[in-house]
Amino acid sequence: MKKLASLVGVILIASVLLASCTPAPTTSSGTSAAPGGTSATQTGTSAAPAQSVKWRAQSNEVSGTARYAAVEYFCEKLKEASGGRFEIELYPSDVLYPTMNAIEATKQGIVEASFTTGDYMAGKEPMLKLVPYRTSDPWEHDFDTMSKFFEKMFPLVKEAYESFGGIVYVDSVVAYPGESLHSTKKITGLADFKNLLIRSSGLGQELYQALGASIVTMPMTEVYQALQLNTIEAFEAGGYMDNYQSALHEVVKYNIEPALHSPVGVNTEDFIINEKAWNALPDDLRELIASCAEDSRKHCWDDLTAQYAEGKKLFEAAGVETLTLPEEDVKAARLIAAQTLKAYWGKSELTDKFLQVYMDFLTEIGRDDLAKAIAK
């Protein structure tokens, strides 16, 4: 009899310990259910299923391109990692709202989330123009070094986006190995940029202007015809495969390497979320976003590196000649690019913080020359 009592006691203790180690399940309304199936809002004999989420989001990338596929990869990874509980219905650029209006569209709940880039918000917070890439970056297609710098600037990027109110910045989900530069005119050195009609954006505009080029602003959808009509003589955007898929190999004669405006890689597709949608999201799904974003950046870098190499071959097979700028000209362009950043001191409190973080990092990796060129 005593043995039976002892055995019952052991079973009871084990049951209590097991219950204490088991996380409370989540109901479909997001409330935690207590052991035994009782939630904070209703009683029952079994736990409700974990909450599922389906959002709409728009990317700033064009459908059918390698970079749009990179955003699709993140969405698929998130759905897979959540066991199908977190699904994002993705739309390409300009379908649900004008791409430049990502902040307002997300705040107003037109979409639960958007994938965007800091360039578009530079008029509201100048620091964001410095986020995707810097024309003075010297780490030559090095994913690890780029990632280290991204970690250092992350708190400032988050503060900048969230200063607009009503949104939460989570992470960037795509990293790609720079962009490409194509032209109809032969460019063999920095002198050839003088008076060149070039479609550019972001910090690239400032660098090419400093080299004497004439800047033309236009959406990528107009570039093909502009090259046909000689409205522009060169453009920088996308990668080789993106531009091949847009048939731009048909209207250019030269690939120019390296692309001076984006020499080392780009962190982009900043994932911003409507604040109410974020607050309603279960903690476990919030954590999944961060882990899937990190995975997505590395996957996309490797995948796009391979695709861009293949895209370059396709350009060359179509008769487009690749020209490589002299190393001394590339070094000179980096220094000029660093000097253009001087103009950003004093534009905002966050911009000053960012420039200091950038200078410290350049010094850390042995490029004190560039850091000094940026200093006040």
C-alpha cells in the first residue's frame, strides 16, 4: 500500500513539473491559454489553435526581376518557418500605392507592411539617403564587412523610420552585390563622365555630378525609350540580370565596371510595418521576422551574385562590351565620394550620428583616408 501511495505521489509531482515547463498555447485572438484549455477570455477543455496572420505588402521592386524574386524568397521563408501561420501577399511596385508613398500607405493601413528603401524618405529624414549604400564604401563585395557595418547603423535606421510615427522598422530583408552601370558612350576614365547624360538616383547623383555629368531623374520604366531617343547616354540601377530581364541590353553598348555609385553592395527592402498590425502580432512571429530577414539577406546575396555573373555573360553575348575603369580612377572616385558626404553634416541630428559611426567604421577597417575626407 505504501509503495502504491509513493508511486501516485511521484506521478503527481511529475505532472506538475511537466505543466510548468509547457508554454501556454495561444488562442486565435492572441490571448494566452492557461493549462487545461482555459484562456483569459473563455473557458474550455482544449487549447485554441495558434494565431495565423495574413498581410498585404508592397515591394518597391518591379515584378519579374531577380530583386523582386529576392523579396518573394523572404515571404516564402517566413511562411515556411511559421508552419503556414504567417503569410504575406506580396505586390510589386506601384500596384497598391505609388512606391514613393510607402510610409504613408503603411501608416494608414492601406497595407500592413511595405518593403522600401531609405532613398524615398530622404526629404523627410536626410540620414535615410545614406542607408542603402555609400558611394565611398571601400569593402569590395564583402558580405561580412557590409553586414558588420549594417549592425552598427541599425539602431539609427530604426530610430529614423519610427520617427515618422505609426510604423515599426524591423530589418532589411535583401542584400545584393551592388548595381550595374551601362552606357551608349565609351567610358574609360573619370574624364569621360564630364557632360555625360546619366540617369541616376540617391547618392549616385551627387557623385556623378561631382565628376561633371548631367543628372537626369526618371523611373526605370522610362529608361529603355530614353536610351533609344538619346535623352540619356548612361544609367545606373539594378543588377545585370535585372537589366537583362528588362531588355536593356538592346539599347546600350557598354558595361562600365565597377559601378562607381554602388561599388560594394546594398542593404535594401527595408521592412516597415503598420504599428497596430505589429502590436497585434504574436511574439513568436515577431521573432521569426528577424531570423528570416537574416537568412534572406545571405541567401539573396549568394543567389544574386550568381545571377549577376550570368546576366553579365548575357549582356556580352548580346554584343555589349565590358570596360573596366583604371584602379587609380576608382580610388579617386572613392575620395571624391567621401568628400560629397561633408555636405550632410548638420542636416539632422541623426545624420551627424550616422556620419560619425561611418567614420569610426572606416578607421576600424583601415581606411582612415576616407574618414578624414568626410570629417567636418
